[in-house]
Amino acid sequence: MKEIEVKVIDNDLEKAMRILKKKIQNDGLFKRLKLKKSYEKPSEHKRRKHRESLRRQRIATARSRNK
């Protein structure tokens, strides 16, 4: 797990909080916490992993087309 660090400039806590939330969301921490919150059946786990792989493939093909 990597460290997430945000610097507060000119006592602007609201901006720092927005940056922190964005960094946490990009890191996937919210998603991992949500998944750990409750039990996931093995069949649901496989289905979710399959959906995630399809999504990654769609994004990769879209990126390769844009280049």
C-alpha cells in the first residue's frame, strides 16, 4: 500500500480535502473498502472480476483507436 500525501497551502483545508478525496478515489481505496464491508459470494466475485476485465479491455481498445 502506498502513502497518500497532500500538502495544505495557505490554510486552504477544503482544497486539500478535495485533492485527498480524488487521490484516494484514483488509488481505488474506496472501492476496496466497499468490497471488504460485506461478504461476496464466490460466484459474485468471479462475475465482478469478469466485468472489470471487460471494462479494462474496452478502455484499452478505445485508447488504441484514439492514437
